Amino acid sequence: MEKRRDEINRQLNRVNQDERIELELDLEDQAIQVEQQDVAVTMEVNLRKELIDIEEKLAAMDDK
């Protein structure tokens, strides 16, 4: 689980870096960029949920 937690943290760092974009001047390109941004946000939310779950399980294991 610790390995997966570290992997999730690396992915979150990449997603956060990818979110820092400047929109293109072309409207079609902007639409594509916004879609990609939506995917990145959804991915981040899912990764954070999984990370919370893993951290809770690791904490429960420490309590035993």
C-alpha cells in the first residue's frame, strides 16, 4: 500500500503541473484544452479518494 501511495503522490504532482496551462487563441484548441482540464480534475479527485483510503488503511494497521 505504501508503494501505491507514493505512486499516487507522483501522479498528483504530474496532474497539478499539467493543470497550469495558458489557453490557445484558437477557440477549437481552447475547447480541447478545457476538456483535457476536466479529465485532469476528475483524475485528481479519484486519486485523492484512493489516497485517503490507503492512508486510512495504513493508519488502521499502525493502530493494531
